[in-house]
Amino acid sequence: MAALVAESESRLTDTPGIGAVTAARLLGRTGNPTRFPAARGEEGPAGDLQR
């Protein structure tokens, strides 16, 4: 699993407390994060959009 996360070029595992399993789950849920124009672009799909 760690190899797949590394292959995705994600930096999620640089965050304290996020290991390969959590990073893989996040990547599996959101897909390629570069599809969002900015960090705030993830709020809609995650259900966290505040109005």
C-alpha cells in the first residue's frame, strides 16, 4: 500500500499522523487531488461546503 501511495506522488504521508493506510483511503475517496483548482475546491465533494 505504501508503494501505491508513493507512486501517486501524494504528500499526504508528510502530514503527522497520516500513514500509508490513511493516505490510501483519502486518495481512494477523493481521487486525483490535482483535479481541484485550489485546496478549497475539495469542500464541495467532501460535503463540507459552507455558505
